[in-house]
Amino acid sequence: MLYYFLYPLREAISVFNIFRYITFRAAMAAFTAFLISLIFAPVIIKILTRFNIVVKIRKKDSIKLDELHSHKESTPTMGGLLILFAVMTSTLLWADVFNRYILVVLFTTLWLGITGFLDDYLKLVRKKSKGLTVTTKFSSQIILGAILGYILFLWPENNTKINIPFFKDLVFELGIFYILLVILIVTGSSNAVNLTDGLDGLAIGIVIMVALTFSILSYVSGHINFSEYLLIPYIEGSGELTVFCASIVGAGLGFLWFNCYPASIFMGDVGSLALGGALGAVALLIKKELLLVIAGGIFVLEVLSVIVQVTSFRFTKKRIFKIAPIHHHFEFLGWPESKVIVRFWIVASLLALLTIITLKIR
């Protein structure tokens, strides 16, 4: 929005020429989102506490887990509303709001944000312990994925090829099946972040690292010189996604200020579903679908731990892990919660670096 208001004034006031630079607007977007989260978080915490929108420990889930997390009882949740507000506001202020890539990621974020909000609302306000049914939640994600997949399939300049990391010329043409890949990524990424959101600051810390990684990938994908030098597909206009990703980084850092151990607020499904889906959408738009698997390796591990646990118990009546998702497994091994969180962050940061390195190692 500011881009359209102030950039045209550059001929009269030369300083406004700075708005042409995506790096400047991305930095300002991150800073703006951080301030919004930092300033409004105490207000949101008070409001959520006043209306008793707080964590309720499920006594029937796991006695040991209930004991380990008993201190989280009555901590305000649905703080993802603050994150989404900060991301949306900052993006609208600093990005090219008529850029189609920005419109797509904002649409994705809003759709999944509403889905997560309804899930949280039913659980916390209407006291329906499981919120939306599994069928309803998955249906919402699948419908969104199908819409995005159809849009991308119809875009003339968008290709349906998948580039394999570490290989320069190894690609697979999916054709119409690309739509199925979009559905898988949107559904998988949103649920993966949701599963990871079980310890103080764990999910948002990793989201920040992945968003920062994809802000870099978006910038080089939308820069004709860098993309040519790195031999990656040049996607005109996709550089604006740098601003969106930077907004997630800033909003995430502001939220982490209050969500770090011991947390004063949790994001809830409204935040985890929306952020996961948004990152998946960015990966699709810049044709870095498989790099999301590397950058978000911790998210992938969390999902796989649940799949392996359920499958093993169903067919052998034995559990591979003490409990799933895997971050709780390490708690059951005796690791303090803070140690689990920081060690997962360390691995996530290394995966983020590896993702950036793939641009040169091919």
C-alpha cells in the first residue's frame, strides 16, 4: 500500500525511490510486524484470559504428559490471531498488494486462519473437546489445495515440473497431477506445523527459520540476475513474496518474546494451520516445493513420527516411540522441555542452511 502511495513521489522527493527495493520493504515489513506483535501481545493476553480462552489439559490423553505440562493449564491460547494480524497488516503496508503472488498467499493464510479459528472456537468457547471434526478440517485444507492447484495449473507461465534438489537437470513433469501435489503440500505443511506446536516456542521458532529461508529463496527467484547466475527458474514478480516471508519472521519474533519458555501465550490452531499453509504456498509459488521438505525437516519428522507410531501400533500392537509426536518422546526420555526446544531449533537452523546451500550444490 505504501509502495503505491509513496513510490510515485520519487521524482519530487528522491528519498522515496527507496521503495522500489524489495530488500528495504522486506526489512521494514519484518520490523513493523515485530512491533505490532510486541506492542499488542500484552493486550491480547489480557483479553484471552478475561474470556477464559485458555489451555485446558486433557486428563485422558496421557497421565505422564498431563503431569509434565500441568503448568501450562490456564495459559491463554489463540494467540495466532495476533500473528496473523501482524503478518497481514505488515504485508499490506509494505508489499505490492496487487501482485498476484501476494494475493494468493494472503488468501491461503486467511482461509486456513479461519479454519483454525473455528477449530479453536469450538474447543475453547463452545467446549467441544475436539473442535472441528477431522473430516471437516481435512476437507477445508483439501478444497483450498485444489483451488490453488487449479489456479497454478492454469497460469500460462507456470510449469508443472518438479526440480530435484542437488541435481541441476533432474526434473519430473507431473502435468495434471501437479494439482494433487499442491493439495498434498498445503494439507501436509499446515498439519505439520500444527503437530509441532506442542512445546513453548518450538513451532514458532522453526517457522521463523523456514520463513527466513524462503524469504531468501523468494528474492533470488524473483531477481533475474541472481536466478540466471544460480541457474534456477526466474519467476517474475515472485520477489514480492520476500516481503510476506519477512512479515512472518517479524511477527514470529514478536510472538516468541511471549511464547518462549515458560510461555505466556500459545498460538493455537488459528496460527499453526495458517502459518504452515502459508509457507507451503510460498514454496509452490516459487517452484521450490521439495526444498520445503529440507527446510521444514523438523515438521516432516514430527508428521512421520505420528504416522510410524499409529501404523506400528495398528499392525503390531507395539509403539516405536514412547509417545508421539516425537518432541514429547524426548520429554518422556527425561529431557527438560527447554532442552528439547533448543536442540530442535539447532537442527532446524542447520536444515535452513542446508536449504540455502542447495542453490550452489547441484
